[in-house]
Amino acid sequence: GAVSGTFGWACVYPIDAVKTRVQAHPAHLPPLRTWECVRAMAREQPHGKAFTRGLGLTLVRAMPVNMVTFVVYEGVMDLRSK
């Protein structure tokens, strides 16, 4: 559970960073298109740092969260089968 959750977040995190930036865009400004946001993020911080900022902490958090989720799921499934 921990490894799969960590791998999942590592794959999805850049997309999530763009989504978060688009959602946080002020409503009084013209809408921010996805590719405009990607280009702006790439210009602001070179080498992809804008897409991975905060990833380390997210991966550390993902391990225990996914371990607990897996254990609880297995426990509930065991209780259902009895």
C-alpha cells in the first residue's frame, strides 16, 4: 500500500500542481488556460521545480496514509467475510 501510494503521487503530482495553480487563479482575472499555466510555471522556475515543489513532503505523508488505508480496507473485508 505504501509503495503504490507513493508511486501514484509521484506520477500525478506535476498535474496536481498545475490544477492547484489554475484553481487558485483570481476570479476577477481572465481564466487561466492549462497550457498557459504550464508554460508560466516552467518559465518561473527552471528545471521543473515549479511542478515538484512540495513533492517530498507529500511522498512522506503518502506512506503512512496509504499503509493505514490498506490495513483498514483489509480489516473491513475480513469482517465482511465472517
